[in-house]
Amino acid sequence: MKKILVANQKTYLNKEEAEAFLNEFKEEGVIFCPSFPFLSMFNNHIIGAQDISKEESSSLTGEITASQLKSLGCQFAIVGHSERRQNEKEDNTTVNKKLLNAEASSLIPILCVGESKEDYDLAKTKEVVETQLRECLKDSTGELIIAYEPIWAIGTGVVPNNQEIKEVITYIKSLYPKYKVLYGGSVKASNIKELNQVEGVDGYLIGGASSIAKELSEIVKSCQ
Ligand code: PGA
């Protein structure tokens, strides 16, 4: 089965590096979420935003709205990424506003949820994920994708074992059967074959590895 692959390039690349990446990367079908200034460089690919403003207005200095992103050709928007929850103190209420704002502009939200290491150690993963989903999805009516990303697996090289991933993905699908569910957190060319053994995973949200053309190409080939 073909997987949904979302490349969250964060702030890894500058302009020259993004150009070099695009010259080298030849695969198709990946949803690219590059840094905002480089979105139009990725026009030959499916594009999404790494974040959006929580409301629509013409006077939000420094923000980028869902309708602006839509006008650039974006089809998706990541909301609730743990780096924004942690660094910008975005809570579930804010994430919910962003998600509804994306829906209102016909962007498909990619909603990130996941537990901290502390919650994991206390066996609270399902509880945390259920609360995040319930609060972030309040009043949502549209199409969306859920990305399960344990915070302790993001950028660390540490990945939950396949049974743990399967358990959380199965749980999310039992609550929200109509949505696709991705796994994210240290997905790499070196572990993609192992991750592909997990039943029920509809795809991956890839951070660090998605800015390295060779690495991402290998992941794409393993998922076709
Ligand atoms: P990572 O990031 O693949 O570098 O762990 C994933 C993410 O932050 O979405």
C-alpha cells in the first residue's frame, strides 16, 4: 500500500540548499512543508504549510493566514506540531482555532498529537492523545489527517517499538475511524523498512530526514 509522506523541512534549509535539494530530489507524491519563504520553489510538488495563523484578518503583522497559503497553492497545513506547542506555548484551544481556520480555507489540516517522555513513563500516552484529539478537533467537520508524534521521538533518533506505535495508532483509529493516521518521530531511511511492518500506519511525518534528498528518496522508494 502506498503511504502518505509529509516532509516537514522545518528551518533546515536556506535558499541555496533548498534549490540544491530540489535539483537532486526526483520522486513524486510527497507533501512538502518547506519554510514559508520557499513555498513557491516547491510548486512542482504537493505543498503544505508548517503552521498557519489562528484567525483570518488583514492586519496580523508577521502571521501567515490560511487563505494566503491557499492562494499560494497549499493543500495542507500542519497544526499543533509539538515544537510550536513547546516553543510558542500553543495549547489545544489555539490548535483548535488553527484547525478550524484551515478547514474554512479548504486546507486539509495535519493535526499533530503526542505525549512527552514524562507522560510516556507514567503510561499516560492514550489519555494525553485522547485529550489532545478531543480538544483540537472540537467543531471540526472537514477532511483531515492525524499525525501521532511522541515528543521524545522527535529529532532524537529514538523510536517507539512497533508494538507501541501500533497500539497508539489503533487506539486513535478506534476513536476517529474516518481519519488517516501517520507516525512521526525520527523516521529515517535506516528504520523505514522496520516501521513499514507496523499495521495500520497510513504514512509518516518526516522531519530531519526530509531535507536530505538521498535520504528522502530512499524513504519514498521503501513506501511505494
Ligand atoms: P524528526 O521530526 O523526523 O526529525 O524526528 C519529525 C517532526 O518533527 O515532525
